[in-house]
Amino acid sequence: MDLYLYNSLNLKKEKFIPLKKGAVGLYTCGPTVYNFAHLGNLRTYLFEDFLVRTLVYNGYKLKRVMNITDVGHLSGDMDMGEDKVEAEATREGRSAWDITAYYTDAFQEDLKLLNVTPPDVWCRATEHINEQIDLIKTLENKGYTYITSDGVYFDTSKFSDYNRLSHLDLDELQEGARVEKNEEKKNLTDFALWKFSPIGSKRQMEWSSPWGIGFPGWHLECSAMSLKYLGETFDIHCGGIDHVNIHHTNEIAQSEAATGKKFVNYWLHGAFLNIAGGKKMAKSEDNFLTLDKSLVKKGLNPLAYRFAALQVHYRKPMEYSEDSLRQAENALESLINQVAALKDEPGQIDEVYQVDFQTAINDDLNMPQALAVLFKMLKSDLSDSDKLAGVINFDQVLGLSLLSQAASKADIEETDLPEEVKILLNKREQARVDKNWELADSLRDDIKRAGYNLEDNSDGQLIKKI
Ligand code: AMP
Ligand code: ZN
């Protein structure tokens, strides 16, 4: 069956045709590891996981690369401001290397809790300094660079169709140049390939280069690492929609200027998670919510967030609220109950539902429609065993661990709990409904004293005898 994806490059849904039959090269921009990932960031990684699983479901062999930005991402988009990692290191009184290692681990833990398939290649900017320097040398030899007092810059006026992805009117942009502070830049859209360490101060992360001691510009790492791991041209590149105008536009410019070849065939971008009436969730704002704080610590199943993300098409904005998360958890819970009630061995997947499901996901990852197919199948008069086969098949893409969550539910029900523990469990359930987290936590302690551990994990609530 054909797969259609919305390509930001051409602003339309296109039939996906890979460069090499049956194989896909995919690059997904990774996190800047100076803080925890927030739910907005995680929405983007979830959308990319829906893509990954859809490609695998369609039989493609995938090579997926994700970078870890551990240096060079400045607080201002115009190559000005502080390095986010070094600034956080100063704030926390730890080394920049400690900070990036710590937040990389935390990010990878979040992905696990959300059942996000890990990439085949993880690559860090700081481990690819030579590749980045080599890329600048190539660009310099081809005449695309110039040097200012604070770094080596890419001259965007030398690159034709610089706006091919952003579709922005560059003249209009130039109009806005009055706000630009970097007087030495030749064009507003020029960007740093290499920044010099500030005179008179030593950065924690800095390297020598043919142009002086410093560090790579943020956009460069993705070009250098995708070139290394996926080649000069590859199939799909993804990120959040905020990357279209600057980060991905600059990746295209420097990659294509260096190789003379088309960089990427399909560009996919996920819409934002917003909060409080359309405001983007951002690390720099105080609306920053993590998976740990907003789900795990509150005893909510982290996969409820995955379920919530499945309910909204990836190109539509998603609005966060605690209530919507709780509704998603209830809906997921009811789905798990329906699966737990299927009392048979898996049989044959029904062909009509299978085709409907694949048609949905192959229509630019229409996950809300794919969920609707699942619910319709569960309500149908198919046998339990055929329904079970459908659940197993669809969950390869949905990634909700439906079978194991249903099984752990059965465990709890079958456990012969003492009356006293059942009462405590009910009280805790009520406390959670009332959002009384303090009481919920203290009831968990009471349950422990009664000899049972209560775990809230990705498989739901598990009660086990100590
Ligand atoms: P960063 O760690 O800031 O480099 O961002 C990591 C990823 O999260 C990028 O692909 C961003 O485009 C994406 N992102 C940032 N904020 C949001 C948001 N509120 N909703 C969805 N994706 C976001
Ligand atoms: Zn990138």
C-alpha cells in the first residue's frame, strides 16, 4: 500500500518513494541537553515515533539517526546570547559535561517511559568536532564563508533559493533587519558556522580550529552528522515546526552548498503542544511541564500522554491541560479493560480492519483515524481471538503496550488482596480523582506498611506483595 507524507518542502502530501527500494534513511533533530525535555519536546519525539513505526509496519528497513546537542545552541536565534549548556552549568554549579550527561540520561529515560523506539545511531555534537571543522573547510574552499570578529559565518546570499523550505519572503525579512544587533553580518539570514571563544575568558567546551579557538554553530552539527551517518542525500528529516525557518533552512544551505546535491527528499514537521490558550510550551518559559512532574509523580500512567498525542494529528496544535491528560488516561484505561476482557488466544487479523488501519496510518500518519479503527474493531462482532490478533498488530504502530498492560491488570484482579489493602487502594483511587496528591502518596505508604508495593509505571498500576 502506498504511503503518503506531508512534505514541508513542497507544502503538500506526497507519495513516499525512498531512494533505495525497501530502505529509509531518517534524521530526527534531537534535544539540547541543558534541561529536562518538556511535554512539548516529547510530543515531537512521539510524532517521530509514529512515523518510525509506520515505516516499519510498511516493511521498510530503517536507519535512524538522532543527535544530542551538547554544545553551541545559543539563547538567541541570531547567533547571539549565551550558550544554553554553559549558562545552565554556571547556574547549577556543575560542569558543562556533567549537565549534558545528566540531561541526556533523563531524556532517554523519558523516551523509554513513552515507548519511543530509540534511534539506531545516537550522536553528540561534541564527539563530531572534526567532522564539523571539515565541513567548514569545504564551505570555505567553495567561497561560502566569511570571518567576523566573533566567528566564521555562512553567506546566505551566495546560496540560491535559501528560502526553499521556509517559503519566507526574504525581502520582507530584510525589512525586519533593524532589530538585528550583529552589525558585522553581511545578510540578516547569515549564520555562524564557528564561534570564537570570548576574548579574555575560557569556555568549558572549546576546541582549536584553523580559524581560532571556539565552538561549532548549532546548525552545523546536524549537517555534519547526517552526512556522516546517512550520506549526502537521504530520505526523511524531521523536527518541530519551529525548526523550519532557521535551523532546517540553514541545514539545507550548508549541506547543499558543500555537496552540490539535494540534501533531503521529505521534510516532516510536528505542530506544537500549547498551554493556556495557544501559548507554546517552551524551556525558556515558566509553562514548562515534564513527564515526571505532570504524570509519573502524580501517579498517572506515562502512556496516557502517548495516547493523548495519538488523538491529535501531528500537524495540528495540541492543547495541554491536566484534565485532558486525565481524560486520556481514562480512555486508555477503558481500552486496556476491553483488551483484558478478550479471553482467547490470538487468531487471524481481519483483513478489512487491517486495510482500514493501514490506510489511516499511511495517510500522513492519521493516528486519530487509526485509533477509531481499533475501537470499531473492538466493538465489532469479530471473535475474541481475531480481535486480539488485531490489537497485537495495530499496537506495533500505536505502541501502547496494550497486551502487557491488560495482563498486569489481570494480575491485580487475580491477586487475593486482604480487605484492608483493598480499602486503602479504593481510598487512593479517590484521592487521585480528587487530585489530592499528598493523601495519595501517604496511602501508598500505608499500602507498603501492609506488605504491598504499589508501582506506577508504563504498564499501569501494579500491586505486588513485598
Ligand atoms: P530543543 O531541545 O529545544 O532543541 O527541542 C527539541 C525538539 O522539540 C525540537 O524538534 C523542537 O522543534 C521541539 N519542540 C520545542 N517546543 C515544542 C512544543 N511546545 N511542542 C512541540 N515540539 C516542540
Ligand atoms: Zn537539527
